Amino acid sequence: MAFKVLLVYPNLRGMNMLPPAIGLLSAVLKQSGFTVKLFDTTYYERLGDDHAEADSDQMKVQKLMARPFKMPQEISLKTSNVFEDFKNEVAAFDPNLIALSATEDMFLLGVKLIKSLGANRPLTILGGVFATFAPKLALTYPEIDIVCKGEGEYALKTLCERLSKGQNYDDVSNLWLKKPDGTIKVNPTHMVDMNENPLIDMSIFEEARFYRPMGGRVWRMFPVETFRGCPYQCAFCNSPAQMKMYQQEEGKSYLRRKRFDNLRRELLFYKNEMKAEYLYFWADTFFSWKPGEFEEFAEMYRDIGLPFWCQTRIETVTYEKFRLLKEIGCARISFGIEHGNDKFRKEVVKRPVTNETMINNFKIVNEVGIPYSVNNIMGFPYETYELALDTIELNRNIDATDRNAYAFTPFAGTPLRAICNTLGFTKETDIVHSIFVNGTIMDMPQFSKEEINGLLRTFNMYVKFPKSRWPDIKRAESNTPAGNKIYHELKDEFVARFWNQESQNFEEAAQEKTTGPR
């Protein structure tokens, strides 16, 4: 009788970039002869009281961070009870193992799903970023039996092989196990060889998962892995801790690239088999190439010919590289600004790049003509309202296609989480909830929760409207009847001035209606 694994992916509606790690794990398990199914909560209308009807994409539209879009007919919301559906799925499939993959903000939803099964549930393993950086905390939850710390391809396959044969599995690398006496068995962490991985299993996903909004249009889009790891040290990100973990445990750099022959095979699969319209290069920093590698990639990609989106650091911009990037099909790029104050960004955020460099390099991107978005963060520890205004000022000097502003989130494993714990804003045992549902969790004496959320919702108004309108925008920060009234009036004006249905970005629409910030 086949050994069966139910992959579980708790997720908010609208967080709809297809999760490549899930498809990869399914492919690895099926390659070894195991039977696999997926339970994915992405397109449920409601996820219980904690998440209500949260839709991250629509929240971006409401906050003027993304143009309105219409989802295709392939996507329809599920109105049934997610917990009842999950119990029915488990009863029908009867898995030998449940493999839960969750980010920190989705972990508690995953726990609720497992808890709904009652005492006679299957053995459950947790994987993902949260499992990697808070394994002990995850194992304090009775619903979690095993944690996978680090990459899961080998660990999950080996665990299933041992379980299917009735063999002991407490020595499997990357696994932390809860013993009957309450102690935890810790095994060493090892990296996998990316180039031994099979193609992602796309059959496990619903058709809706293949579509994603971008620039006011919905595309059939697929993620392509190029690198694992990131060479930078941003304090709000867990990549520095990941690099340090593998360096300490294996004496190796976590940063590595997929071989070009494997990359080409994957690209052709998406183009020819999956009928992709658009690709997303899934890497923390696209320009992590060694000298000469990007040019080799560009030559290989010319035969693919699909538009693509990637994200990289503004420091990596040169005219020659970005001209070639556009030439081979780059249709959009994402950059992180994070903060607009040079000193704060260097000392707290650990991003030692100057505003001058950013402004000059963004001009190069504009000259090349690739549309791009910039990401900003508000509500860092030590930040003040006045420092946050520096972020707005910097954005007013950058001709980006669109802009996002998110609440700082102190995820486990990030350097700033340790600082938040020390300052008393978070505790070691706290689980961060979704910022899309509740806004910032930070409530600091010098920068209150209400101030942070108010700036977040009016961010693009401050950036795009002339400064003569700032007093009105200031009133719109307040989540009161009077504040909401002026907010909606300004929002309607913003949409009318900066967006239209013929344009894929509000900058194009704005050219005829405004001359920009004053």
C-alpha cells in the first residue's frame, strides 16, 4: 500500500504567488514512489475569525500600492468552511504523514487546521522559514511532532522512506524531533544539491495558482529558481542568519546558483508545457551572478523570449547590465529602498547605500526604460514619525512605476527581532501575525501603532500629491469618521489623477494630468 503524504499550505487569499518549494517537495516525494496531495487555503473566502476575509492583493489596491485588476474566470473563491474541508480531505485521503509548510504569520492558522483533526491525527512535520529559525518554539505546540530545520528535500524524502518501512528516523539530518519524555532530539543541518532536484510538480496545484496580478493585469506566471541565499546583511531579513547557520554547521556558503542546463530545462518546461505568459525569477537578489555569468544567462534566455520579473539591489545597477536585461525580456523589477534616511538605513537596517547612489541608479533604470517598483518599510525599532517622513521624501525623488510601503515585521531569525525582544516590543515566544490583517504589531513610545498605520495607508498620497496637500493627507492618517472621509476623497482623486484603464501603471496616466510632486 502506497505511503501517502498530505502537504498543507496555510495562506491568505491574494498571497497568490505559486509556492515553488511545495511543488518541489511533491516532485521529490513522487519521484520516490510516494502518493502526494496538497491542501492550500489561498482561495478560501474566509479563514476563521483571526483572518476574516483578508485579501492581500486587494489590500494593496486599497492602499494605492497596486492598480485595480480583475481576476480571470479560472479563479473562484471557496465559500465552504476551511476547517471542515480540511477534516474531510484528511478523512478521504488518509495520509500517513502531514507535512505543514508555513511562514511565521501563517503558522497559527496551520496549527488550527491540525488541531481541528483531534487526537487521532496523523504524524505532523513542520517546515519552512519559521521552522528553521524557531524550531524549539514550534515544537512547544502539541500539534507539531517534527520540525525540519533548513532545506527539506532530502529530509522529507528520507523521513518518508523510514516511516514507510517502519524504521527509526530520529537520526535524519535537518530534523528536530519531540521525544515521548518531552525532550527534543536535534540532528545536524545539511544543504541539498539544487542540481539534483527534479522539475517542480505542477499537477499538485489548482489551476487558479498559475495566475498572478502584475501592473493591473493578471498573467499566467511561474517562478523560476536561480539562486539560494543572499550575500547581503539586511537586519529585517532572515537571510543573514541562514548564511551564518550553514557556515557554522557545514562550513559552506549557502549562496549558490542552479546550473544553466537545469535552468534552461526548467524554463522550457514552463514555456512549452505550462504555457507560461510571464516568469518570475525567484531569488533574493537576481544579480548575485559571478563575473560573466549574467551574460551567459542572457544568451541562454534569448531563446525563451518570455517577459519576466525579478528583484535585485539598487547597488547592482549599471547601464550595460540593465540595457541587456531589458533586451532579453525583463518587463518589471522590484527594488528595496526600505528607509529614506542614510544614517538610519546604514546603522539600523544595515543597508550601507546612500540616497545619492539610489537616486542616480534609479535614473539609469528610467533611462533604460524598465518599469520598476520600490519597497519601503515603516515602523522599525528606534524609528520616529519624522524619520519615516524621510522615506517619503526619498520616494518623491525617485521616478518609480509604483511604490509599496509595508509595516516592519519582526520575524524570528532576523537581527531586528532580537533587538525588539531586548527592547520589550516582542518576546521570544511571540508569533508574528499577518501585517495584512492587523497592520503593524509595533507600538513604540516615540512612534505609535496609530501613527505607523496612518502613514502606511497614506504613503502614496504623500509621495504623489504636491506638498500643498499634505495638511489634508495628515488628517487622512486618522482612522476616525472624519479622517476616513477625507481619506476616501483623496483616494478617489488619486485614482482619477494617476490611474487609468489604458495604462499599466499610474506614472503613464499621470503624464497628462500632473507635472509631479511640488
